[in-house]
Amino acid sequence: MDQRDSLDRSSSEGPGNATAANGPALNGGSGAPMSASSPNPSHGTASANDNPLIVESVLKSDIGINTLLTRLKQSVASAREFAAFLKKRSTLEEEQAQGLKRLCRTSHESARRPDNRQGSYAQNYDEVIRIHDRMADNGVQFALSLHQMHEDLYDLAANMERGRKHWKQTGLSAEKRMQDSDSSMEKAKAKYDSLAGDYDRARTGDKQSGRVFGLKGPKSAAQHEEDLHRKVQQADSDYSSKVQTAKSQRQELVSTLRPQAIKALQDLINECDSGLTLQLQKFASFNERLLLGNGLCVSPLKGQSSDQGSRSLRDVVFQIDNARDLNSYVSSFSSKVGNTDDIKYERHPTLTSSQQNPPFANARSQPSTFSASSQIGQSGPLPAQNVPPGSGPLSGYPSAPVAQNGLSGSPQNQNFPSIGASGPPQLPPAQAPTPLYSQPPMPMGMGTLHNNSSGTSLPPLRPVFGLSLEDLLKRDGSAIPLVVYQCIQAVDLYGLEVEGIYRLSGSSTHVSKLRSIFDNDSNQLDFRNPEAFYHDVNSVAGLLKQFFRDLPDPLLTREHYQGFIEAARIDDDITRRDSMHATINSLPDPNYATLRALTLHLNRVQEHSAVNRMNAGNLAIIFGPTLMGTGPNVADAGWQVRVIDTILQNTYQIFDDD
């Protein structure tokens, strides 16, 4: 064992020292030094270590197998180290490529939104994104290639390690048997030499050894000499057999076992080193391909086809025309430009006819005006008496019964505006549903509504905003306010697939105009026609939220506020839903009906969340404070959101879908 340990130490230290000093470790049997401290054959002169005779003498010696085992261990360690490097590099490249692809996808979606620039900028910016997307594809392919190289190299290192362990056991076992034979031979030789010396001294009569005692007493000199002679012969025979065994073991080791182990280890070293070199070459090639591919994406070679895919990044950026984009954007609003004709005064035909009758020219407010109307018919004075000129805010916006009177009279009533000219002209309100399409020659009622929709606020004849649901129910006879019904209908028709519906704010001007019209007369609007809300469905959503914010008592009521908050604090989903359901059932009738209609509508909105990006959680964040109002505790904001989210998540468990 001591000799084996010393041999192992010499084999483990010897090749390393030899590598550092002389560089005898082999690279695939070519004799190239592998130590970092050894000279590079391509940059220096050939040393004595490159001599094949020296290499062969080392391999045929007792340390040959251990030398190659150590060298193979180095090759396996290098292969594993490079495999780990490839794995880390592959992970980094994949993360970068996937991150770049996500960035390209989000940038592409953002660029298509209407709030971003269009025209040449949008087209060329999209091409810039596609260039980066192709670069990301190159990065993904590069990462996949590196990952495959890592797996191949790791498998190679594992196979080489198994082969090394096999030949380590086989080769070192043969070396151990030969060393044991040599050791036994040396021991036999030492014993033989010792007995031969004793026999020689006994035969020559040397008395220094003293008297010899046997089992039966002292032996005579002749008996002692005879015993020694017999022992010498036995030792000689044993020594001779040990020599023959050692010779046969050495012969087998030198001629068969050692060359086999040396050859197998050299093949393993060559295979491992060649595989590692091949992967290094592939790594260099893949890096060149990645850089070249990205370079061709950024700046394609000249002479390629002139399609957009072959334009360089510089060419794409320089194709952006800011002036043309601005002109195109401004020109797109040409259809909305108002009448640019010169302003001129046009006298109304009724005034022209009154000038042709001087007796009535200055009688705008005298009773004779009505007496003169007796020449026309008895039906003429009745509307003028029912609605005196300038009497209160209803002038110019008559109620429905007056409108029926205005249309139910005889044909002479068509001249009635010339009689009541001292006050606002009275328009038969039966034509009120089409104010935006009235022609200039028509009476004043239609034009007034059109002008108010352009910016002038209408008088709140039948206010809707700021009134409680109870008051609206008593006045209008509908549990669900008309403004809520109209807004829900408009969003259902035109807003379910609009991204950010209820989250994006509409035009404040449009919201103010629509609110003014609803407060004046909600029957004037029909949101089934998108022209009624200026084709701006976000303004309709804002109008609906404004209605709920302006309620004197929130939709979920202050009385039941604490009940909703306590229910929201319950962790169990079923218990929380049932508790909230009980609280909802205790709401007043108009609040319950309005909440039911709104919840079923918001459920339809969240069913399209894949397109509009408004799921139940996002809607709850928006409608929590809107439907519950400002609570006594600021910390209740999160519980308000949970109340609305629970209602939306359990829409059909709380409300029936009629």
C-alpha cells in the first residue's frame, strides 16, 4: 500500500510538475503542451518536449497511465467549464431576446393607438420595430444553438468521465499487480540472500552465530548446516518462482495491458479535446453569424431588393416626413370645418311680410296684434295666449301639449310666428327630435338646439344631474334614469371593444354639452345614433360616471355603506358574496334597479376584457369610489374596490339576467 500511495503521489504530482516545467501533457497525442505556463508552439521554437521519442518513453513507463489519466481529467474539467459558460451565455441571450421581443410587441401595440402620431412616422417606426424584432429572432436562435452546444458538450464530458473511471480501474489494477509481483520477488530475494548467508557461515565453521536449539534440544553443527541447506533450497525455489511470476506480469503489462490502456486513454483525450475544439469553433461561428445577422438587419447589403425589408435603419428613419405628417393630420379635419362664407344679414320671411302690412309693423306687444289675428282664424290666438311672449324659460322650448296644439290647427296657423314676433318664435315641438338636421329657413326652435350643442349651455328645464334617484323616479316614473339607460345602450353598441373604456377620459367639452342637453330635455337625444354623442363613446362613459358622482346619496347609499365595508372584510368568498347579496337586497327600489342594470352592463364589458383590457378588477378600481362615495375613512378605498369586484365576480349569483 505504501508503494501504491507513493506511486499515486508521484503520478499526480509528477505530470503536473512536468507540465509546468517541461509541458509533456498531450493534446490528443499531438505532443502540444497544454499548460498555460508552457510556450505556445505557434509563437516559439520547438522544445525538446515535442520529441516523439520522449513522449513515447514517458507513455511506456510506469507513470504513463497515471499521466494520461491526469491529462484526461483536465480535458473533462475544461469541457465542463465551457459547457457551464455556454449555459449561462444562452440564458442571458434568451432573456435579452425575449425582452426585446416583448418590447417590440408592446411598442407596436402602442404605436397603433390613435393618440400617437400616424402617417410616415407610424409606418417607418413600425419598420424600426420590425428590424428589432428580426434582431430578437436572431438572438433567440443564437440562444437555442448555445443551449444545444451546452447539452452536447455536457454529454461528451460525462462519457469521457465514465471512460476515464473504467480505464483508471483497469490500467491501475494491472500496474498494481505488477508492483505486487515485484514486491513479492524482492521479499523472496531478501529471504533467499539471508538464508544463503547463514548457510555459508554454517558451512565454513563460523561460530559467531552461537549454539542453535531445536525442539528436542541443542542441534549439532551438522544438523544446523543441513537445516539451513534445506531452507536455502526452499528459498531459492520460492525466489525463482516469484521471479518468473514477476516476469510474466511485467511482460503482460508491457506488451498488452499498458498499451491497451494508453491507447484507450489517448483516444478519450483526443475525442474530448476534439469535441471541445469543435464546440469552440461553432461558438465562434455562431457569434459571427449573430453579429452579421444583426448587422444585415440594421444595414442590409447593397444590391438587395428595394422592398421595406431590405432598407437600413438609417434609411427607414430618414423616410419620416414631419411636415407631410402634420399637413395630413390637419387635412383630415377638413370635413369638420364650418361654413367660411362671409357673414351677412338675412331677414326672416315673416318680418318681410309684416313690413308689407304697416298697421302691424310696430304692434309687437299690443293687444291689437291678437285682434288682427281674427282675420286669419280663431285658432291663431290660442297658442299665443297659452304661451305669452317672453314668459319664463319655456319660451322657445314648448312642452308636448303645446306642440300638439301648434300642429293640430288649421293651415292658417302656419302664419302664427308673424303674430307673436314680439316674443321668441314658437316652434311646433313635434319636429324637436331632429334639431341637428334642420335647414336655415326653418323656425328658430331647431336652430337653438343646434347652437346650444355647439357650446351654449341649455337651461335646466328638467334637470337630471344632481337629483336623487327617488326624485327622478317620482318625476319620470322610471326606476332606471334615462341617462343611465342611454349611456349603457351606447357603450353596449359602440364601446365594448374600445380599449380602456371607462378608464380613458372623454372630451370634457362633449361631456358638458351632453349633460346640458340631458338637464334640458333628455328626450332630445338617442344614443343609438353615434352622431348624438359626437362619435366619442369615452365621453358617454364619462357622462355615466359623472351622473353617479353627482348623486346626492351614492348609489350604494350612505346608510348601507358600513354594511358593504364589513362584508368586504370577510375572507371567505361565498360568505362575503352572500353577505353582500343581503345588503344589496335591502337597497331602495330605484337604487337596486339601477345597480342591477349597471352590474349586468359592466359584466358585459368585462366579458370583452381580452380586447378592451378592462377586467373586473380594473372596473372595480374605477367604480368603487364612484358608486360608494367618499367614506369616513381613507383606508376604506381598498375595501370599496373589493365590494365592486365581488359584485362583478358574482353578477349572475346576485342578479337574474332577464
